[in-house]
Amino acid sequence: MDPKHAQRQYNVHDAKTNFSRILQLVETGEEVVISRAGEPVAKVVPFRPVVRRTSRGSLKEPVVFHDDFDDLSDDPGFAEAFGPGQEGTA
């Protein structure tokens, strides 16, 4: 969202005075821009924690690898990118 087109914009003094109100707005999903001399300098946005899916059972369904998952012999893109007979050479 472009700060100049945000729904709510406060100057620094008003932001200090209305900080609790700004937090209430942000908690409901709004973004608030704080400006100094009419120029946006900060944006207060809702905190959305990053979801880390590193533990067991974090995927909805099991991952299945077929026996030929790494067989690229019939992939024309592979031959184009690496040329024929490049497999296993360093």
C-alpha cells in the first residue's frame, strides 16, 4: 500500500496523542501512516507472525516420491540446458 494513499494518516504529534487509538485501528487490520511535515516517515501495520513449518506433521498431506522422480531422460528441457550425456561428469 502506498503510504500517501493509506486510509489513516497522523502527524507525529497526533500519533503520540492518539497512540492507543492507532493500536486499536491496527489490531482491526488497518495500516496507519505517521508523517512529519506532511511526508510519510513510518507505517504501523498489523503484526503477522511468520509461520514456520519445520516440524513433523506440518504438511497437510504426505509427500510422495515416485521411483523415477529424478529420471530426466525424457525431459527435453534438461537436454537443452545441459546437453546429452552430461550426467555424472564434473
